[in-house]
Amino acid sequence: MSELRNHAPAPAAPVRDRSESRFPGGPVADPAGSHHERRIRSFQPRRSRVTTGQGDALTRLWPRWGFEIDGKSVLDLEEIFDGLPVVLEIGFGMGEATARMGEADPGTGILAVDVHTPGQGNLLGLAERNGLSNIRVANGDAIILLREMLAPAALDGMRVYFPDPWPKKRHHKRRLIQPEFLTLAAKSLKPGGVLHCATDWEPYAEQMLEVLSAHPDFENTQEDGGYAPRPDFRPLTRFEGQGLDKGHIVHDLLFRRTTATATATTAAQGSAPLTG
Ligand SMILES: C[S@@+](CC[C@H](N)C(=O)[O-])C[C@H]1O[C@@H](n2cnc3c(N)ncnc32)[C@H](O)[C@@H]1O
């Protein structure tokens, strides 16, 4: 009998259901199952360490201020943000700059999207400590959000600050700012709404300027057709600080959504190719 006991298989380690969160009631790993879509992604899915404070914020605050990008329904931004104009920020990282912009401009709602769990907890904690009610944190791939969950012309603006530069040539296809992304972005922006990008990676800045200038749904806010001066409302971000420490030069790009609708209409009908 004792021999039998010695040879009994060890209890299996619990297998986590993909739809289950690491934090009770918090964000799940892959809400839309999009990591299995045959598509190039602009982020590297990673399992990062979450501090006790971030985990606590995710458990307590996610049910009220967070939501999953599950691709299942179109969001009613009017209701979610109590009628405020809404700006989408893609890739907020640790969220310090997002919280500062939310505090400086309480009359604008910020829909802040990232896949990075520690950052989601960090931003929720910052929003709570600063008494901010104009920030919502979305978990998942911004491409799914734009493609499936935003009504046409739902956004007043869009921010993409220091997107992953993917410096190696074979990874350039993973860069977010590409023509197909811009077509999706244009669909979700109101005419006149501004897409604001910033990067410290010179070759990516050049690519951004080229594809934005060539896209029929965007026009440069700069009369000379070049980079924009850094707007006062954009705080220094964490990645920007790291770039500046390395001597990098930062470029801002401010492009307005035109009233032309040719490509945006195609995207709204769901036929846009995807990148991300
Ligand atoms: C280089 S970091 C910059 C973070 C922050 N904006 C800053 O300047 O410190 C880029 C962030 O974008 C996020 N990201 C990249 N592609 C994304 C996508 N398709 N959907 C949501 N988040 C994305 C990454 O997870 C990462 O946190």
C-alpha cells in the first residue's frame, strides 16, 4: 500500500482558463482570443511581474474603470464618458503621462488602451490617488478595439506616444503606424479630429511622416508639411525619457482627419486589411 502511495501521480498543477484573470475580477490574458488570429501584432505578449500595489488596484478598480477588448460589442462612449469628448490613447505603458493629461484636462475623456498588466494596475492606482473620473483603461489589442468596438466617428482625437519602434528590418512589419492602421483610425475619428504621434526613433518618425502624408484621410496640421512642435499638453513619457537619455531626438506629428471618406467608408464596412 505504502509503495502504491509512493507511486501515486503528483496532483496536476491547476491549469488556468484563458478567460480567467490573475486578479479576481481583473483583466484577462487575451480577451478577444486575438493572439491566435493569423495577423502580425505590434506588441509582444508577455507575462510581467505585477507589484502588490498594482495587483490591488486591478482587483479593486478594474470592475469599475476597466474593460476588456473582447471584440463582442460596439461601445457607447457617450454613456461611458458621460458625454465628454473622447480621446483614445494607444499604448500608455505605465500610464504616468496619461494620468497627468487626464488631470490637466478633466473635460476630456481618455480611453487608454494597452496589453501591459502592470501598467494597467499602475494607471488605475494613479487615477484613484488623483481623484480622476475621466480615464477608462481597456485591456487588449487596439486593432480589435478600432475594428470591432468603436462606432464610426466616435473619437475626438487619438494619441500614439512612443509606439514600439521595432528597429530590426525584419520586424518593421510590426510597427503600428502603417497605411492599414491609419484607415482604421480614420474610420473612428470625427472629421477634424487629430491623430497625435510621437517617437524618438528617427527612421520610424520618417516612416510616420511618409505614410501619414500619403494617406487620403489625413492632412498635416503643419503648413510646411513637416513635424510639429511638441504641444504643451503632452507630458514627458517614460519611454521618451529613456530615449532622451540616449541622446535621441523626439518628433511629434499632428495630423487632422479630413472630411474625405473614401477609405474610411471601406474600413467601416469591415474590408480593411489588418496590421497591428
Ligand atoms: C514603447 S511602449 C510606450 C509606452 C508609453 N506610451 C511611453 O511613452 O512610455 C509601447 C506600448 O504600446 C503597447 N502596445 C503596442 N501595440 C499595442 C496594441 N496593438 N494594442 C494595445 N497596446 C499596444 C505596448 O504594450 C507598450 O506598452
